[in-house]
Amino acid sequence: MTINGKELQLRFGTLAVRLYLNEMAKEEWVTETYSSFGLTWIIYSGMLNYYEVKREKKPVTFEEIYNYVESIELNGESAEEIQKAVKEFEESQALKVTTEKINATNEELKKKLIGTNLEKQVSKPASSRKKSIG
């Protein structure tokens, strides 16, 4: 991907996925994954992952990426590079594994909550339970 004449590499490993998910969790006002802000974070997190692992200087800033994404959206330019980055992110092993872990955790919580609610119902004194009319 080239932004402001600077070539940048992306890597969507665990670091990128965690950065992206953490940022999206903090930004309550972001309601769309593929908004300018969301797309910028996908690209930025992939760039950070690549350059942090290599311990190299990042070629562009968050602002430069945001301006690039917004410019493409506003001017109706080809979004091919952005689409390619999003596809790499969505198909990354790190995102798949993280999503599986989140889903498993959610299922465990759901089971615990259901179990807790059932325990509360069973442990209520008989006098406080609703009597059935019949």
C-alpha cells in the first residue's frame, strides 16, 4: 500500500488484531466496522504490527492513513488497496483464533449466567415462589 508516496507493509498477526479490537472497544461512538475510522484502524494496526516486530520506523502516521482513507471515500477513488487490506485482516489466522476465543468465552459466560439464574430460582423459599392457580 502506498500513502503519500511512502510504501508501507502490513501484517495482521495477534498484535494487529488486539490493537484493533482494543481501540474499537474504547470508541463507543464508532458503530460501523468499515467507517473511515474503522478502516484506518485496520490499516494502522496492520502497519504497527509489521514495523514493531521488525523494530523499524513506521513510514506514515495514523493521521496520514485516515486522510488517505477519507480521501478515497469522499472522492470516489478506487479503494482496491483498502479492500485488499481488509480482506487480509478478515482472513488472518490471528483474527479467526481471537474470534473463536471470544465466542467460547461468551458461551461460558452465558452458561454461568443461566446456571446462576436457575440456582436463584431453586434456592428461593417456597413461600416466595409464585403459586400456580389450577
